[in-house]
Amino acid sequence: MRPFAYACSLAAVAFAAEQWINEVDTGLTDYLFSTNYTEGHLPLLKDMRAVMDFDYAARQFLDNQKYSFYRTAAGGEWSYRNNLDVWKKVMLRPRHLHDVSKLNETLPVTFMGYNFSAPIFIAPAARGGYANPERAELNFVDAAAKENILYTAALYASKTIEELAAQKHNETMNGPQVMFQQACLSLLNHVQIYTNVNLSVTWDAMKRAEAAGAKAFVWTIDAPGDSTRHRAARYDTTNANAVTSALTWDLYDEIKSRTSLPVIPKGIVTVEDALLAVEKGAPAIYLSNHGGRQVEYSPSPLEVAYEIYRNAPQVFQQVEVMADSGVRYGTDVVKLLALGVKMVGLGRPFMYANCYGTEGVEKLIQILKTEIVHDAAQAGVTDLKKVPRNLVRLPTQFDTVLKY
């Protein structure tokens, strides 16, 4: 073999060995194909043992267009992949011989004055009807009520604001169910777009949500225009925004002036914007790169949380902090808690779990709760409300990249 050809073959082998896969191997496929499972069908719910398993299940169950709408990300989907891969760059520093016998009692959290059973929530994600045409996001309402976690409803949900409100439960372990509502610039007819032309639609949606009993608005700030999404474009799946919009802090002030509810800016990815949000009086901030769906090469919530912690740690004392994008394990949640995040959300996994209906959503919540407690206990954490910062060891390149 010629030297050049040999070198190319070695390179091909190396690249093949490093091929990125969407789900890590949990043993699911080997197990399924050792049974009577037929590929292309929804596996049994009892066989879902990890958050990632629901992605595989949804891909079997949904057609390409619907699955691609949930799965798509911006550009070459590097940010999407980084959201999932970045966690392995941050190691835990387990401490042993600590009494963790009562750790499970510290799982509940108070956020924005409301009590929840765990520091996790269902993040706003559109078109729940793709996975479950009949009940769509009603399953999120029911599962969140039963497990007493926060559900933040998407403005572009398949069910209306009023339908979701009517589904809320008056009795949970902590009283009437609490839900937040996503707020975007506007919804024009049935076409999902953001625009600075028809703000009256936004004001109407906010008024309806407030009348329906929403307890806070989560305002999406990271969608000022159309996004480059090649996977979605193959199926002519529309983006949420079709024109460039005037998303500014002045508009944030106007939104706040039109409601008595707290307005939480969602999409913070820099310490500068975190500081501006505090300056503008935000009651909480939401770290998110929209699941990597908006702009390529946007940082993961773990990187953003560390940037804020390193450059303006007071932010975590001044406001409560939410985060989502790429969270798939209990250890992911524990790492964010260590950096000062108080509530950790998941979007895609809950959409995938919705293929199984309410029971699937409930099981995913239960998996996460169990993993959080087990993983934190193994790391020597005695109180999930006081996860020590030195539990995580961040790589030196984080300092190099994020230091100002």
C-alpha cells in the first residue's frame, strides 16, 4: 500500500472510531433485539431505563418529519452536540465518608416562592401534538401535577392557553398546580412567527395567560430572526420566527409594564446579558442556547453558568437561575446546582417521552429524580440545596476561553 493511501486509511479508521452518536449505549438496542421487538415500533415503556432511551424510542415511533422537528438544531448542529458532550469535560470530585442518609429529603426546592418536589422542570417546547396527537401537552400538565414539578408551557403548544389551564390540578402535594407561560413576541394567525409588527397579539396572549392563572412569564430573547436549520428544511418545517425582530431591553421594560407577573428572560448565554438582566430588575434569569436550535457555536448552559460564576458570582445571589439545553443525566443536574443554578429544565426528552403519553412523562421525571439523589449521594453531597462548588473540577480551557 502506498504511504499516502495508508495514511488516509488510518485517518479514516480514526475518524470512524470518533464518530458521534446521538445516544450513548445503554444496552437498550441489544436488549430489544434479543426479545421479539420489531424495529420501527415503539418499545415497551418498561424498557425505558435512561433519559436517552426515549430519544431512540421516539425515532422508532415518529415519522421523519415529526422526529426531525424535535431533533433539529442550527447549522451543522455543533452546539447541539456540544450541549450533550460538554458534561464529560467537567469531572466530579466525590467526597467520601459523608452522611448522605437524608439526602432525598433535600430534593424539594422553592423557586420564585413556589414549592416543587425537585429542582427540575419541563421546559417550553412547541408542538407536543406531534408525539401525542390527541392529548399533546395535556400529558405534561398531568405528569407535572402528579410529580409536583414545574411545567413551563410553550406559547406555540399544540393545545391552547385555555385548554392547558383547564387541565391544571387544584390539588397537588403543595396545593394548586403552578405553571409558568412562555412569552414570545407574537403569534400571527396559525403561522408560528416572531415579529415586531403585531405586538397586539403578544399582549393578547399574555392577557389570556394571566387570566388562565399563569404564575410567571418566561420571555424568549434568543430568537430575533430566522434560524439556519438544515435538518428541518428538508421537510419544510417552519421556524418559530420568520422575520427579524426588534428584541431589545426596552421591549423587556414594556413587557413588564403590561403585566403584574414576573418576567424571566430566557436565552442568557453571556455574563454581560446576565448582568444587564439583573440591572433591569429581572426576578430570575434563564440560561439556555435553545437546545442549540438558534445560532451555531452558542455555548452550553454549563459553560454559561461557569462564565457567570467566574466573572460575576454575585448574580447567583441577586436572582434565581434556571437553565436548560443538553441535560440528560442526574449528574448534569448536580453539576449545574454546584455552579449556582437552582432549576434545571429539559425540552426534547419530554417531547420524546410524550410518545408514551402521561405515563412516559411521569417515568422520565422519576428517572431524573432517582438519578439526582443517587448520583449526588455517590459524590458525597449531603444537601442538594447546598451542593459545594468544589464538587466539580473544570478543565483549564474553560478559564482560557471565559476569562475577560
